[in-house]
Amino acid sequence: MPIPKHQKNSFTAGEITPRLFGRGDLRAYENGASRLRNVTIHPTGGVGRRPGLRFVDTLPGKARLVAFEFNTEQVYLLAFTDLALQVYREGALAASITTPWTAAQLDQINWTQSADTLLVVHPETPPKKITRTSHTDWMIADWTFTTENGAIRQPFHKFAPPETTLTASGTSGTVTLTASDDVFQAGHVGARFRLKDKQVEITAVTSPTSATAETKENLSGTAATEDWEEQAFSDLHGWPVAVCFHQDRMVIGGSRDLPNRLWLSKSSELYNFDLGEGLDDEAIEFSILSDSVNAIRAVFSGRHLQVFTSGAEWMVTGTPLTPENVQLNRQTRIGMPVDRTVPPRDVDGATLFVSRRGDELREFLFADVEQAYQASDLALLAQHMIRSPVDQDYDHTRRLFHLLNDDGTLATVTVYRSEQVTAWSLMETDGLFRSLAVVDSAVYVAIERNGAHRLERFDAGLSTDSALTGVSATPKSVWSGLNHLEGQTVKVLADGALRPDSIVSGGAIQLDQPASNVEVGLPFTHVIEPLPPAAGGTTGAQPGSKVRLVALTLRLMETAALRIDLGKGFQLQPFKKIGVSGVLNTPPVLFSGDKTIRALGWKHDGTQPLWTIEQDIPLPFTLLSATSDIKTGR
């Protein structure tokens, strides 16, 4: 009787949740895996060991990474740390400036870029603009709203009850303002008030109902009026939560005391929020009102202006947007996290955002048939991968979307929508991933290792983490400059060959023999583990039956080492063209082809995989397919 064969030709469903281990009828089960760690999934079906991480710099502490791209020649990485900003260009520190955001506030900052200026907002600090004048010259300043004839064209709002009145003692110069109810606080000093569209600036507060002000425009009269407002943003009432640009307008979303309000600047005048008479080019302002909580968490310019709130997602339409034709429509009811900023990202016209629940990655995509947005869950089959994400970004060059979890792991999904490929794997390192940013085609990460914070980037030419490379015209045994790895056991590749592990002492390592070219870094382990045989599938396995793997044939490509467990413990498998000694002691000859391994022993637990690949050997590895010869019995 022929032995059934089970062919696994694709991993394009990625690692799937154990909750689906009983769903062998799904296509995702056929193309999925039980564990995929520290590998990238190719859209063609195979998997390969992920790139290593190159050490860039030691950071002063917790960091938030932001990409800044002015043009192809002016590309930077901004690392926000406690009250400081470090600017990196081509992997080297180019500038450093002082900022107002503490390490505790970095989770809540939001930002957008216009030309050579980055706008940064936080609900507890005045909004800032960071401007580049040269590679090494960067400045930070407060936003400056447009000023016309003494009037500042900033947003205003009446925080007091509608019936509260203000009375001015005069129409020009220094005046006394008297309120019909408690209005004034000490923090109002320096703030602008507007009475019937004429502005004054508070210079002193004498009581909750009385303040002294200097007129900036002549007031229209001294009668008590309900038509008054104060500046919307201040230390008293909070500062903007979110910001973006859309249709040549600056869009501000929410503040601490006005969480559901949206402001759009005057067309082509980004710092002018004068509502005027509601003409087509004048500013726009409105609140998001509905039956659910709608604290704005992000605003995003896509096909339409998209507004992400704590309870729902909204579409703002108008072609173009004007005060007369602007329309607001709720699309979905998912919500975004409220305790941190996880910026939405565009992937092929869809906006990917993290759900408020913290276990979903939603794809906000406009459907032409319904003429509305839908928000499908890209992590439906891999929810165990999503663990309260704190950051995310998209590597468009390699089509990898990275989602950084609060437990320090990095969930990565290969996204090809038209090919129906959504494949998840999990990246881990000797430490905790804390932030990431994709700058041009480079993926930078801030990592906490043994209490120290480091800036590193993925490098396809490396096979270890926190790694450095060195070249010497004359072969040498002692390699220094490794202070960031002091006291740690490292992997060493010297002249292309794997050398014995070494311990960094005094910032240096001693090789067993001289070399001209080295890579030194921390090991990481990649894991590939298939799903258990599907009940009732081609293997004939049934629930409760015994399963025996007779032989396993792996189709490999450009692979230097294979360490696999077929049920009797992990063993390093030799290749016919290489041999075990060649793998470890001399530059490896990469193997491409089929590798067949015989196996013995029955498995009585049908929920366990038949084989597992797990290795920290820092050498290339790519698996294209796996064919299992299986026997079943009772």
C-alpha cells in the first residue's frame, strides 16, 4: 500500500492562531503554519531567515522614531527621546536639539510633514514645528497662527454655558471684562478672547468674574453679550491631538477639552483658521456628534479625509471641501486606542489602523460598489500575534507591514492584496522592540537591551542582531569597537565562516585565528513549524489516531545549515555537497535542492506538528516546500 504524501508548497497564510487547529477544511490551514518566528514570508510561498540588525547608535533612553523625507537626497530619521531630538542621516548622528516632550509623553505625540517642516502635537504641550535648514541645522519653534491687523486667526470656542455674558468697560485700550458667571482663571493671562469677532488679550485676572484685558481690535460696544469666545487651544483647555494636511488645508483633530472637534484651515493658508463669512476658501469647523464616544485619535488624508476616533471611523467629503458642501459620514464602529498614538498607514490605497481592543489590524478600504468604507481585520487568522500594538509602519520596498507590540515583539505581515497574500510571522530579538520607522527603504528600530536603549536597522547583509562588521587589509585576531556588547556572548562570522562564540571584554573579542572580514553580533533563532496533519486530509489522519512521519523532503534554496527535530530531538543535518565540517569551519557552499530525511517513531497526539526547524546558526536559510510521507494507525 503506497504511503500517503502530504505536500506543503506554500506558507502564504503565515502563522495562524491555535484556535484554528481544528479547521483543516480551510485554505488557510493548507498554507499556514503553527509557528513562524524570525522569518520573512515570500509572496511566492517560501520562507527565509530574516535579516539581521545593524547597530547604529546608543540612545539616551526611551525613543519614538519618526521618518523625515524631504526628497531623495534629504532623508532623515528623527529619534525623539526625553526632552531631546536626535537627527540621523545615513546612519550617522547629524544634529541634536532640545524639545518639550518628556519620555512619558512620547506615546501620545502625533505628527505630519510639509516640505522641510515637521509639525508635532501633543494634548498637553503647545504644538511645535521642527524645521530643517541644512543636514546639521535644525530648529524647533511654536506654531505661529496668521496675524491680521492685530487679530490672531486661531480657532476659538466658548467653553462657558451659552447664556454666560461678558461686559467690556470700554471699546479700546485697557478694559475690564465682567462675566455673568465664573469664567476667568489665572491661566487665562496671555490668552485671547473674542467679543463679537473683536479680539482682546487678558493681562490680569482679579476674580472668577473679572479680568483686565488689552484690546487688539476696537470693540463694537460695551453692552453685555453672549457672543464671545476664547482661544480653543491653551494650557487650560489642552492642545491639538492630531494633525494632517488635506486638499491644501491643515486639519486639526481634537484637543483635551474638545476631543470630538475638527478644524480645517483656510485654503492655501495653513495657519489661518478664520471662519469669516463661510466662503469657499475660508476655514471650516465642526464637532463629530453621534450616539457613541468620538474622541479624535487620528486624522488621515486618503481618498477622502479620514477621521479615526475612539469609537468609530468617519469620512469627510466635499469636492473640494468648502464650508457649504462639507459632509461627515460614519463608516465603521471599530475605534482606535486612546492611551497611545499608533499612526494609521497607507498600503496600496487602504489605510491600516489598530483597533481599540488592541488585538486587530483593520484595513480601512473604500468599496466602490457600496460607495462606503469597510474595515476588515487583517489579523483575523492570527489574532495571537496582535498584543496591544504601540507603533507600526510599512516597508513598501519589501511589502512588509510591521506592527510593534507592547510586549516588545514585532509582528510582520507580508501584504499582497491582489494576490490574496496576508501572511504573518513574529520577529523576536535578545531584548524588546520599542519603536520603529521606515525611512526610504531602511527599517529602523529602537530596542531595549539589558536596560540600555539602542538604535538599529534591519540589514539583509547581516545574520546577527546589534551587529557590527569590520574589514582589515591585514588579517588580525583582536577586533574592538564592540562596547555596546560588553560582557555578552556573541556569534562571529570571520571571512565568511562561522567561528566559535566569543564573549566581549573591554569592547573587543579575540578570534581563534586571524581574519580580514568579520561580523559580530547577538544570535537570534528562527523557527519554522508546520500545522498538525489535517483530520480527514490527504494523510488520512483522524482525531485520536496515531501518526508516523516516515520521511520528510525539504526543498531548499541557497541554504547553508539545517537543524531539525523529527521527533527525536534536534540534529544538524549535513548536505551531500557540504558536510557538517564545511558548514561550521569554512565559508559555506550554499545548497539548493531537495533534502530527504528519514524519521522513526509514532506520535499519539494529533495536535503536535510532525517536524520543527529551529536554529540560531547565523547563515542563510530558505525553505520553499516540504513533502511528508506519513503513516496513520489506531
